[in-house]
Amino acid sequence: MSERRQHSRTRVLRRAKVVFQRGHSALDCVVLELSPGGAKLRLGAWLSLPDAFELRLEHGPTLPARVCHRGPESTGVRFLADAA
């Protein structure tokens, strides 16, 4: 399978929140990989993400994001603005 990412990701282990419904709902997650263009997230197995949301990195920026890959162990997202 060919690499489709525009940016290479760096392995990290960082807490974050997925915020949606105009800030009224939030889910805790862990960022496993991070790049200026996207991230790989791990949530509880039973949790389902909305297609678009804000990713609030602990001690970091808030980034608008969209799901681009859903897997059994992790979810890949791309940032809607180039800014990680």
C-alpha cells in the first residue's frame, strides 16, 4: 500500500479531548502519532467519533479535524488547517 500522507508523523503519547456539538460534548483520547497535517488517535473501543470535531491537545492548541480512517484500534484524522 502506498503512503498517502503529505507529512510524516511522529510517535507521541499525548492526552487530548475530542470536542463536538459546539463544545457541549467531549471525549478523552490519546494521540499516538502527530504531524502538521493529522494525527492517529486512540479512544475507548466502544466510542464512536463524529466525522468532524475539534481536537484539543493537553497543553497545546485546539485543531479542527476530520476523520479520514477508522480502525479497530485507532482512528486517523486530518487537520482542516495546517498547524500542529
